[in-house]
Amino acid sequence: MQITQTGAVTTCAIDIATEGHDHWFLLQSDNHHDHPTCNRQLELEHLEEARQRHAQVFIFGDLFDGMQGRFDPRRSYNELRPEYRRDDYYDFLVKDFTDFFRPFVNNLAMISDGNHELAVLKAANTNLTDRLVDRLRLAGSHVVHGGYGGWVRFMFHRDGKPFNGIRLKFFHGAGGEAPVTRGAIQTNRQAVYLPDADIVVNGHSHNSYHIPISRERLSGKGRQFFDIQHHIRTPGYKQSYGDGSAGWDVTRGGPPKPIGACWLNLRVVQNSRSDHEQADQIKIIVIPAIQGADVVTIGGDLYQGVEFGEDDRMD
Ligand SMILES: [Fe+2]
């Protein structure tokens, strides 16, 4: 796969002659890898599986938690892993993440910004995503740095020419967590203003869904057909509900959230319909990889730690 970027649009060129017909992708967001409640076991399990499947990995924001900088009002000792209690906190995060991802350099395709990375940029004038991507590229990865939102085009080539493509819109996420609908309403808004997307991926709220929206279409040649726009939200690996006894998520009345990511399989299939305009189609297969969080204890004593307003710290 060859990756190029033009503005907000990242193009992944796939040559089916050399790379085959079956392509796996792991869609992650909200790893919050440095947070004490990150389920690193599941995170690692998914990355190992990606390596075995020769999957390309996309991480759509909040890979870093990064809230423990000296001047960050959100900092809390309960949420700082012991190995990160250092003066070079931000520098060390980048080094530590590089070591963690080094075995997967050939699988990483994109790491994009979330609100946690942008909060660090605002507070400390450094972009952790950009620095990590730089280091991973030095280690041989073709990974690119994505924005808070953007497009990924999977362009399938045969004999050097593109014959079909899949368009994925990603947006880290915004707004409240919608405890009743779990963000499903957002899919209707996005379906309206993103008519060209085959797949729409969000993170941010740590909720999870896969909502297929069927659409009636009419081709340029007057052929009627139905397609599916896949809306995916990935929850990530942070288990901030803990055991339900303490912490920011609990004291504000937040519910427990699932953890995990989403597999995407793009398969080139021979089209037998003679009236079809394109010879081969790309089949989109979406497989959420979700489970319940572990029960984890946040900090030591009950009710300790700082409480923050909604605006201070949105996941
Ligand atoms: Fe997050």
C-alpha cells in the first residue's frame, strides 16, 4: 500500500496484482495508551492480530491521554502511571510510545489528532502525534499524521490504473456523550453532509456502534441501485468508569463504556452482473471488536481526586 497526502485527503493506493484481493484494516481511536486504566492487554491483542492479518492500522485521535503535564489543570496523581513521573514527561511519552509501536511499524498507516493531543498542543506548544509519527517513520514506518478530521481514499489499482475506490471520512468527535442515544443521532447529521462517504468513523465519546444506512442511488447512466453508508464509532481502551466508586467519569454520572476497536475488510469481488458499470466491486465488511471493560480501581481512597466541569475534560 502506498500512502500519499494532499491537504485533508490521504490516498492509500493498493495494487491487487501484488497485494491480493483481500485487505484488512484495524480502526482504533481513544487508546489513551498512557492512562492507568487503558486496557493495554486488549490494545496489544488487537495490534498483534493486525500484524498476523497483515492489516493496516488507523488510529483516529486520543492515542495519547497526556493530561499530566505540569501546567495542565486536569492533572491528577491518581491518573499518572509511575514510569511517567518525570520532568521530561511529554518527551518520555513519545519515546515510550515509539518503543510500544516499534513491532508494528509495518502495520501503522495513520495516526490522527484527538482533543487530548490538541489540548497538549495548546498548553505546551508541542504536537505529540506529529512527534510520534516522525519517530515511527525514522524507524521505517510509512505512517502519516492525520488531522482532527479528514478523508482516506482506498484506491484499488490493476495494471497501474485505479478501477475502484472506497471513501472513508474520519472525525475524532465533538460534543457531549449522548447517554441515551449513544451518538446515533450524529449518524443522521453526518449522512446529510457527507454524501460521498462509504464509511464514516468517529471516536471521542468512548461509545461504540456500527450503523449501516441504506441509500437509494441513481448512477450517471440511469441505473438504479442501493448502497450502504457504514457509520462506525470506536470506543478505545480507556476504562475510566473504574469500579464505579470514584473518578471523574463516575462523579459526573457517566455510564460504563465498552472497550475495543473495529476491523474493516475490503474485498475485491468479481462482478457477474453484465449491466454493471464497473467490472469489479469492493465489498465492505465491518466487524466491531468490542468487549466489556475490566473492573479497575482508580487511585486509592474513595472520593479523592479533582472534579472537573464538562468543558474542562471531555473524553
Ligand atoms: Fe478519548
